[in-house]
Amino acid sequence: MVSNRQLIKDGILMKLNAEALRIAALSVAVLGFGQVSAAQEAQKMFIEGDIVRGNTPNGNTGPVCVLANQFKRRENVIFRIRVRNIAGQPLDDKNIKSIVVELSDGKRYPAEYRARPPVAVRAALGLTGPIDYFWSAAWLIPQDYPTGSLSYRVVATDMQGNTQEWTPFKDLRSLPVVMPGDVEYTK
């Protein structure tokens, strides 16, 4: 038979063990939140982008600089990219060492930072200066490239060697699609 004194002693030990477990669980949770917070603070660059149809050496294959995701072989896909710091200000070629667009087939295309629209277009439109500045990379789809969707990612590297990756939505409507058929060029 167990005495009342033993029951009280066992009850106190059980309460102490339960309290120790709660403290341990709370400590693990706090450490976990701290790691998530540190990971969020580590992000120094924020990337956004889209894809448009570009002109080619042979001429245009449709409206240029219009959002698109369906392209035929020998069309020029332009990846437009903006990188911002944590304060939301755009980062230019003085802050960014490189930006590379990586296609899912392993091909890599470096982006360049330039004024937009290009000088020739500004002259044709009667503009005296650029409207915007951003990064862009061009991919002229080879004649023998397979049809279908492909994914891509953008990797930005700042002058200190920090990198940030961005991928578009995993929705086929957000990814470039190589369509069958021949392109027609206009000058």
C-alpha cells in the first residue's frame, strides 16, 4: 500500500517533470523562431521579373517588349529583371556584380543593366532620355530547340558575394513555352 506522503511526493515529481518538458519545448520553439528570423534578415536582395518578346537580327517576330510566354523557334525571349535592396531601392551595376538567367536545360545567360528604352527607340519616339533602368538577358531560341515549357531561375550576386535566387510561379502560364511552327520576320 502507498502512503499519502509517497503520493504527494510522486505528484510533485510528476508536476516538476511536466514543467521541465514545457520549458524544454518552449526553448526549442524560441530557438527555431530565432533561426527563421535570422534567415529572413539575411536576405539582402529582392528580385522581380517578367518575360517579353524581343527583336532579332533578322527583324521583329511580333510586338516587341510586350509580355508573352509563347514563343517559336528563332524568336528572342527577353528576361527583364529588377533587383531591390531591403529598403526597396533598385540596385544597379555599381551594386550588383552579376545577374544570370539559368534555363532548366542548364544554359546560362548573363543579364546587363541598361537604360530603357534603347537609344534608337527613344529617338524614334522623340524621347530625350530613358524612362527606366533595369537588367535584361536575351535568349534567341535555337531552330532545333524542343517544343514545350521550360522553367528558369534568376541568380543575383552583389559586390560582397551574397547571392539571391528568384523563380517565377510554377504555373505554366508564367513559364516560357516553345511552340511549334515557323516565325515570320518584319522589319
